[in-house]
Amino acid sequence: MLLWLLTDHRGSTSVTSGAQSGNIKYFPYGATRSGAVSTAYKFTGQRLDDSTGLYYYGARYYDAALGRFVQADTIVPQPGNPQALNRYSYTLNNPLKYNDPTGHWVETAFDILSLGMTLNDIRREGLTFWNAVSLVTDVASVALPVVPAGASHAIRAGKVASKAINAADTAADAAKLLNAADTVADTAKLAETAASHTDDVVGAALMAGKKPVVIGENMAGRVNPYAKSIGAETIDDWLGGRTWTQKLNDEYIATVKSQQREVIDIGPDFDRRLQHRIDPTNPSGRPPSSAYGSERRQLLGYDNYRRAFERLGKYEGGLPGFDY
């Protein structure tokens, strides 16, 4: 029996057509609201295990009734986003905007209504809803190959397509933009333009050659290893072998701010501070770093500053998945 699966803007199976047809509706976090379809691939296109009632997302299982994964994420893909630090949450607790295709990574879902047009606007321009959806899918199919390889995990085809179409300010402009994508060459050019407007901060920084910057205490033991693990930079990269001075440190922070770089703060070395507090003669302990304190003061009010660490007390806390 041949069936066609039709999806909604999040990739969820919405309608099956063919010898046996059906339709299904979902609550925001994936629980079935009404209807049924003849496939195990349902919410956001993931397979539902009927024996457990859990969705299989590749890396782990998801409970749509709870709106939570039943296992913790083994990575923290966006350490600068506080919502990402909850390793059981689904799509940063925003299931209407995001999908999680792998159990590890959040992507922006297709949303034809994000064109800035109503369905009536689309009809007035001679487009139907399904033609528009089909064209968005065509844009997505060629978008990924033209995006720089270094940003392939940050910029997904769906995000590029939606950004391209969102560039149109009016219904008429949107229709022109859609009609312009008649060839692969036109679509590739559209995708390249859209890539520069991605809202993935790290991906955009990598594309522009301006990587995120990591600050914190304990350069050798924490800051440099963490920066390397996420493809970011530290003051040591900027110094390039020069001897550190407070003046150079201040110049570095000023440069970072002038370039609008993202700053990820992984926080104090709580363990080292506590050891110094207990026994100031212990070589494993260190008092609070004056350089780090100066950086924090200079970054007060800076829009691109992100705190990635948890503070559980004066001498307790750290970076989830890294310090403990």
C-alpha cells in the first residue's frame, strides 16, 4: 500500500493520503490532540515507540506527555544560552519555533507564516499555500551545499530558507523573492545572502572569521581547554606570545567589544578559590583573579556577553559538563 505523508511546518506528519488516509493534530510538545495516521513517524517526523509511548530522536528518547527528554543530553551545544543548560528540556522550551532532529541540536522549524504575509496576501499575489511550501523546500534542498563548510552545523537548510524569505518586507516583495528562485543558480545566490543573516551567533562568528571569545579563571586548566572544545578564542590567542600586562588585557577587551564579538564567561575557578580560602599556603589554591575581575567590570552592560556557568554558592559551581 502506497501512502504519501504530508507534514506541517515543524516536519510533523499531519496528513496521510492514498489508499488509507488520515490526519492528526498535536499539542505544542508533541502529545496527540486528535486523529491518527498510518505511520510510526509522527511528531517532527520522529518514530514513536508504541510499547513505551516515547519518541526516538537518535541520541535519546523523548516523552511528549512530559515535554522532556528522559535522558540528559550528553553535550551542551549552546553553552552561552541559559535555556540550553537544562539538559532534559526540549527545544529550549520553545517547541513552536524549534525542532530537535538529533536529540542534541536545536533548529528553527519551517514556518511559511514567518514570511510576514497572511494566506490572503499569498493568494493575492497568485501563490497558493502549498506552492509556497514547495518552494521553501526547494530552497532548502540547495541551501546547505553553498554554505561554508565550517558553519555546516550552525546553519541548516531550513534556517537559511526561512531567513531568505523573511528578507522580504511586504507581500509583494515576498512574491518577487519567491518567483526569483526559478533556477538552482538563483536559489544558491539567495542562500548565500541569507547565510549572512543567520541568528546562530557562533555560526555567524565562524563564517565571518570572528570566533567567540571565552573568559574566566584558570587559563591553562579551564579557559583555554574549554575555548578549544567549542572553537572559540582566548586572550592567549590574541597576545600571540607577548607577555601579558594589565594594559594589554584592557586593550584586548576593548578590541573584543569594538568587533562586537560574543563573550562567553565560564566563571571563577570555584575549587581553586575554596582551597586558597581553607589554606592560603596550599599551592593548588589561588585567590580571585584581578584580571578576570577587571574583565567582568569592563563587560558590564555589553550586549554580547553570555554567562555559561552556574553559581551555587560563594565557593561552589562551575560549567555544566566541563567542571563537574
